[in-house]
Amino acid sequence: MLFRVAIAFACLFIIAGVAGQPAGDTALAVQQTIAPVTSLIATNHEYDNGTGIDLIWVPSIDDRLAPSRVTGYEVWRSVVGGSGSRIAELPAGANKFTDEQCSRESTYVYSVVAISVAGNAVSISTAPIQPAREWINLHRLNLLAIAFLVSAAVIYFIQSARSGKKLFVRKIAGLDAVDDAIGRATEMGRPILFIPGIQDMDDVQTIAAITILGRVSRVVADYDTKIKMPVSRSLVMTAARETIKASYMAAGRPDAYNDDMVSYVTDEQFGYVAAVDGIMVREKPATCFYLGAFFAESLILAETGNSVGAIQIAGTAMPAQIPFFVAACDFALIGEELFAASAYLSNEPKQLGSLKGQDVGKAVALVVIVVGTMAATIGSAWDVTFMNQLWSALKVVFQTN
Amino acid sequence: MKREVPLFITFFVGTLLIASVFIPPAESWGENFSVYFDIIAVFAFFLGGGNLLRIHLQKVASKRPDWGYSIVTLVAFLVMLAAGLFKLGNPGGISGNLTTAQSWFQILFQNIMSPLGSTMYALLAFFVASASYRAFRAKNRDATILLVAAFIILLGRTPFGTMLTSWIPPQYDLLQVPNLAIWIMSGPNLAGQRAIMIGIGLGIVSMSLRILLGIERTYLGDDR
Amino acid sequence: MESGLMHHVALWLAAFLTLGIFSFLYRDNTWYKVCEAIFVGISAGYWFVAYFWDNLYTKFWVGVWVTPMADRPDDWYVLYVGAALGILMLLRLVPKVGWISRWPLAFIVGATAGLYLVTYFASNVMLQIEDTVRPIFGAENDAPIYEIIGNIVVAVGTFTGLIYFFFSKEHRGAFGRAAKVGIFFLMITFGASFGYTVMSRMSLLIGRMDFLFSDWLKLIK
Amino acid sequence: MTEALVVTGTNLGVVISLALIAGGVIWLLVRSLKGKEVERRVIFGFVLIAVSAPILFPITFHEQISPVVKAVFDKIESLPAGSTVAISFDFDPAMAPEVQPMANAFTRHCFAKGHKVVFLSIWATGQSLLTSTLDTVVRREFPEKRERIDWVNLGYKAGNQGVLNVIVSDLRKMYPTDVNAVPLDSIPMLAEVKAFRDLSLILAVGGGFPGPKEWVLYVGDPGNVPIAAGAAAVTAPQLYPYYPRQLIGILGGIKSAAEYESAMVDKYPQFDSVDKPGLRMMGPQTLAHMVIMMFIIIGNIVFFRSKRMRSQL
């Protein structure tokens, strides 16, 4: 209703403006009011589930004055056969808007109102438009292509390793120490402590930690070392028990396995840390593993572990916590090494093949950084067209969203 | 069956969610997963909470060392459960807001859990100091770099850093410690962070593929 | 809100717990063990209650029973799938069919792997690479000298840092030297982050000491 | 740019505590020159004194606003009055001493500029801290601001980044009502806010997971909304890669909070009388830093002494 009144008013203004131009009195009124936006066009928002419509327009002429006489714009939408409503308020200078609250079943008409202190001006309405849904998001085609490329490299090297091709993998210091660290605990007759971070199974770092646990517990089962694993999530407890149990089965000693090796403490970050600290000072583990997603507790754990003289092997992909582990632990896996660890420890060719595959991703990154930086620098410093084209092409290819 | 079905589920669900990113009508699948996960997590807690009860009850029953503390844990756990599940003390009753100031749950949280958590967190201040003393030593080249970077940043975050180098003329103001600290954060630090982030991204791709393809299956208790 | 007595009890309780945790710094002792036991019990209860009301009640129960049909989203029935997976999880308690509990686990791990693969590839790999690619002299060729040095440092640091992470190539020769430069940058990053963090950690202690001195002992206003 | 060291409060107490620390350090220095390691508990004791003394006998320093902080301040300044801004309380009591001063300063600034504020939390523990800001800042200092007209409290929703994923495109799907069960559709200030991408600015205050980074990934980038972070100092370095494109500015730790408070007082002198925890905490902060740097130096002296002694053997 309001919408129609607004249109009616706008028409009146325009008529009054046009008709009254020569007359002195009304000319003043015309000066005070403002021009509406022009060239308002509505198009379907591409590659969505049929929920979006893009609007673009040319701002009111009065918006180009300095200072602008327009204080802002309102976007109005009406469903064909229904009522209209204001769906957005935008600042002066705006020239586009995306309505993402549409329904595929409806047809819409839009108009934009320019707001000023003196009065408002309504644009001509758009043609009726119905949003359409697409089945493939072509905006993400570059993401799909590059992710596919890297994935294909990983799978290719897994396959080629499977067929018996010899692969070189560099030493990862922290992981070479795993056997010795467990052996030390066995000799000293003290337990090893395994902390899989404080996140749940819906964090990929926790999953990485559990896969490493699979390798570590295999050695533990072989050496007959005691393992203690307090966890802060129930699901992690379940997964860890499965994993350790399987290792004991594989080592041929299912009777030595016991559910109490893994125990749930509490979901609360510092409640968990308080309990783990207590376990450390009372049971004095010979070796501590901290692998997974860690937050502030990383240093509390590492310093307490150090005070009881444990060998500490840590690894996380939490950039903020890596420094603490590097500084306070004997060995630290940095970021990517955490994800590579289970493959490295397994020493199976196909697992190692995947490491070579991810190196292809790094190689691509290196090439793009070198070529891109050179193109961007040369292009912008000496205005070389080809270089600029190359630079913007790379930007487009690596843009996400 | 015991081995194949979980592997199939992993592969199927993972592939579906990868695809959903590229298919607009499937965009909500990722959201639905987080709802599933939250619901599964509640059920899983019955296992975790049950485990907590069992361990401490066993400790008390067999009078193992420190069994007295297990009683404290059990009482605290059950009191909190009762207070929260029955919304004890809540003026709105069982349908009221859980965190109303008068409810026992909120009182216990405010007066017991919250000071405990803050204090445990505050212990970090002490550990940061002892770790700095121990770790920041010029043992080798790497450790020396670590030490120097840390020292500049520390100095730059205090007014003394400003005073110490304020005599440096404005055209060389980068050498003033606070500016140098900011430059380290946005220059070399940024570079290191980026390398780590790119590495992590690729590491996740590779590990996820190993999991989806069933090469990595230790988490399922399948170790071959 | 709280009566005077209640307020005092709460204050002394908080002080008792605070000092109890601090006493751990001297050594493990009974006081700390009591605090630890309380903390574990209370917080485990807290999280279960939070899960119960937020997830099981608000998300599931309200979604499938309380909300009127007309107000439900189109896909409300997916909630049943979540609950079904949860119940499968509990089958672990029944030894004979315990292995079925691997299904929901497989579901979670698969979904997590799938979700992370794409989102992290986009935000960690693609976006970071794109951000690294920029003109060294600034977009308008007007960057001051320290910014130029900064840009070179970012490009070189990212490049060599990545070289350090290569697994399938031996760190020898020129490649090895580049990897050494990479470690150099990583060490600066670690040192800088550590130094930066010291600040943060001190604030927490200041907060607690402030509580002890002003709220509890009333030594300062 | 010489900064005056403004010493206030009981000067005698300041002198005594500084003397205590200095004396202790000299004693340790002498010991370490003999190549002796310092025991952990001694370090702990020093930290305790360095933090406690300036709390009991306050010392304050003047703060200069740095560009990353100024960017946030200027953004709030430049928004037209009446813009809708969200402040998310994604922290717990333990992190609160560091980031709550930022949340409070943001709240004051938004109200002083006449913005409308949406309060929410995606941390279960953030809810009560949000309530405390509402009690101590909003209701006490801005009694004229009315709930649901000038500000609204959406409260907490479980689901971490899942919540963000939804509210960026549909607020009502996650939050059908505000914290007092009032339907969002009947709240005047949210009439045009259908989703978080309709907001003018989001101030993500927090430091863990989910935090500012998730706000960028799940709301800022897909919804094209400006986001500013108020982060614990520990997470600030990881946020730098997102600045200035994906994050318009970053407050990292109590120093940034102190800078923001200084800037607020410079621009709005009426806030000179309110509590400025950021500035207040910089004294103990600075002293603690000095002590840690001392220990790093002592640690290196011990190290080189013992290395020399070993090589002489």
C-alpha cells in the first residue's frame, strides 16, 4: 500500500516539477526535491539456489553533487499479486544490491527510492522477474579445477607408489623419535601420555591425532608399555578406544587391552587441563604426546610435562600454539607435518605417495608466487600489458567465492 | 560387512559434502551436518559421562589411593546435572531460561566454575615466564633468531621500547622498536604464517583423500 | 539480587578456589586436588546440561515435536537422521552389535574430511597464494622503502617457508639452502608470536590478582 | 616522540616494589654469573610480585593509537548515525580481562555515535559476560537507549561456525527470537536486518574457536560485511593475514584496548570518568614484560657461563 502511495507521490512530484518549471514559486520546490535513480535493472543472481536477484542502477544525479543531497536509498520489493515492502536501506552512493531472500516460486518487482531531507524520489519499477536456480556454481569452477588438480596428483602418486615405485621422503625429526620415546618409557617403567587436543571428532586435527595414535599404540602394544589417554570429548574417547584396541589385536595381544587406557575427563578446556596436570605430576609419565588441536593449554601442558622430566613430542596445526610447542617441547611437528605424520609413521608406500602428491600442490604454489609476483611487479612498475594480463589472470584463477 | 560399510559411509558422505560446495541446491548440507554432529555428540556424552561415573565409583568402591577426591568429583558432577537438567531454583521452572541469574546452574557456574577456569588460565602467565627463561637461549642459529624476534616484540609492546629508541630521527623511524615490532608482525611473521597455512591446507587435502579413499583407516579400529 | 551473606560466601569460595589452583605452582597438594576434583565434576556436568538443552532439546525435540508443522523448514525431518546416528552410537553398550557404532563415527569422519578438504583448500591455499602475489613496489609504484622491503620479505619468506615443508625432496644443495632460509622465517614467526602472547597471558593473571586484591581483600578500590 | 612516564598513586609503594624487583634481579644476576640455574618457583615468585605491586600501587602510561586499531575506531566514526552494528561476545571468563574492555569500549563508541547494536554470543560462556556488559555499560551509562529499539540481545546459540554459516544469509532461521523470547519480527530495529550480511559492521570480540577468524570465513567473506576483530593478543598474529582486506582492523590484547580507550577519551571527553581497564592494566603488564626480559637475559648468561665452563673442562 505504502509503496503505491509513494509511487503516486513521486509521480506527482515529477508532474509538478515538469509542469511547474517556468513558474518561480514551484521552481524552488523542484530545487529542493531530488532526482530518482535511473536505469534500474534486475537480473537473476547467478549460481545460487534460486534465492537471489541482483539490482543495479545509476545513482541519482543529486548524489553526485558534493556534498551529496541524497542521504541514502531504500530498496522496495513487491511480489506480483501481493503487497510491497522495504527490504534494504543503503548509504548514499550505492548503485547495487543483491536481494537474497527470494523464493523460486514468486515473481518480483523492485524499485529504489532516493532519500533526501527535502523529499524522496521513487524510480521506475523493474520488469517482473522470477529467480532461477542453477545446478552448478560456475563461480567456483576455478576452485574445483585446482582442488581437482591437487587431488589428482595425490591419487596419482598413491597409485604409482602402490605399483612399487620407490619414493623418497625426508626425515621428520619428531617422528623419528617416536620409537625411542616409547622405548624409554618402557625401560623406566612409566606410562606414556597421549593428548589428542581438546577438539571433537569434527575437527580434522583430532582425526589426524587419532590416526597417529593408531601407529603409536601399535608400538606401545609391541613394547608392552603403559599408555594413558585422558580425553576431553566423548566421541574422541570412543574413537581412541577402537583405535588402541585394534592395535593390540594386530600385535596379537588383545588380552592386554583395557578400556581404562582411555578415559573421558570433561569437555571444559581448563577443567581438562587441571586434571591432566594432576595426572602428570602424580604418575610422572616418561613420554608425552600432544597431537591435535590445542589452544591456550598447550604451554600449561608442555611446562608441567617438562617439570616432571618427560620427553615431549608435540604437533598442531594451530598457528598460535606452534611457537609454544617449538619452545617448550623436545620435538614439534609444525602444521602440515601433523597431517603427514600418520603416513610417515605407517611407512606404507601408498601413504607415503600421498605426501609426494601434496608436494605437487606446494610446487604449484611456488610457481604461482614467483611468476605472479614478477608479473605484478613488472606489470605495474613498467606498465607491460602482457604482464598485467598475466597478473590479473592469476588473480582470477586463485580467487575464491 | 563390519569393515566395508563404514568405509563406504566415509567415502559417500565425504564425497557428497565436497560436491555440495559446487551445487547451489545442496549448499545447506554442510549446515545439516553440524546439526547431526551436535545431536550425535549428546548421545556420545552418555558414554563419556558414564565412563566418568564408572571410573570414580570404582575408585571409591575399591578404596584406591585418593578415593576421597573421587567422591568430590561425583558429588560435583551430580549436583551440577541435577541443577541444570531440572533447572533448580529457576523462577521460570523447567521452561525458563537456563542461565537466569537465580538458577542454581548459573550460580554454580558463576561462583565455582568461572573462577576455577580463569585461575587455571592465569597459570599460563607463570608458565610463559618459565618457558621464556628456559627456551629463549642462543643455543644455535635457529634458537638465536627465535630469541631476537621475541625480544624485539616484547620490547615493542612496552613504553620502554618507545623511550629507548625515540632518539632515532623520523626518516629512519622503522628502526624505532615499536615500529620494528609492527613490521616484524606484518612482514616476516606474515610470511611464516602464510607458508604454514598453505602447508596445512595441502596437508588437509592429502589426509582427507587418504581417509575418503579408505587408505587411512586406523580411526575405525581397522589396522592392517 | 544476592543477599549480603550469599555474596560473601560466593566471594570467599571464589578466593578459596583461586588460591587452591595457584598453590599448584608450589607443588601438588590436597588443596589443589580438591579444586581439581570440583572443577572436573562441575564442568562435566555443565557441558552435559548445555548439550542436553541446546542440542537435544532445542534442536531435536523442539524441531520434531514442538514446532507446528507450518513453521518447520522444508527439511525438518533430517533431524531424525541425526538422532538415528546418535542411537547407533549408543549400541556400543551392547557388546554383540557394538561394531555398528562405527557407522556414525565413519559418518562424522567422512563428513569432516569432505568439508575441510574444500573449505581449507579455498581459504588456506588459494586465498593465501592470491594474497602473496602482489607488486613489490606497491600498486601505484609509490611504496615507501620499508614497505618494499616488507613485500620482498613476504614473498621470499612464503616461498622458502614452503620449500621447508617439501617432504619428497632431500634438503640438499640450493634446495637445502632455501629450506634453511625457510626455517629462518619460521623461527622469526614463532619468536614473534611467542613474544606477542606474553602480553596476553599477563592480562589473565592481572585479572585474577585484581579479583584477589580488590574484590576479596578490598585493598584497593 | 618522547613519552612521559606518568607516575601516579602511592609513590612510596611504587618505589618499594621496584626496589624489591631490582634487588632480586641483581641477586639473581650475581648467582647466574656463577652459572647457576634459577629454580622455577623463583621465577614464579618474581612474576607474582611484578604483577601484584603495580595493582596495589598503580602506575599508568600514555598510549598512542596504532594504525590497525585506528582503522576500527575510524570505521565506527564514519558509519552514518543509526547504522546497525553487531558485537559478538565469543569468549569465556578466563579471556574476559583481556577482551571485555574492548567489547565495552566498542559498545560505548557505537552508542555515542548513535548506532544500533545487536549483541550476541556463539560461545556458551559468552552469554553471562554479555549480560554483564549490558548491566554495567548499556543500562548504567546509556539509560536512554531502549532495548529492542536501540539495541537487542540475541543471546547464545550452540553450533559454532554452523551458526555463522546460517545467520549470514538468514538470521531468523537460527534466532527466531531474541534472548527474552520476543520474536525478531516484532523487534523494530531488526525489521530490515534479515541476515547478518545486512549489517553495516560486525565487531567480533573473542580469541578462541570459533572467533574472529570464523567470522571472516563464514560471514565476512561470503556476506561481504566489514568485520573488525577484538582479539586476545595470542590470536592477533594469526589475524594479520586477513588485514586489511578481510578484516578492517584488529585490536590485539590489552595494549590495543588501552589505545582504544585513549582514543575514545580524546574524541569523547565525557568518557574520561568511566573505568578504563585497558589503561589500568598496562602498568602491571609493562612490569611483567620487563621481568620476563630480565629472565631471558639471565637465562642466556647462565647458558653461556655453563657452556664456557664445560669447554674448559
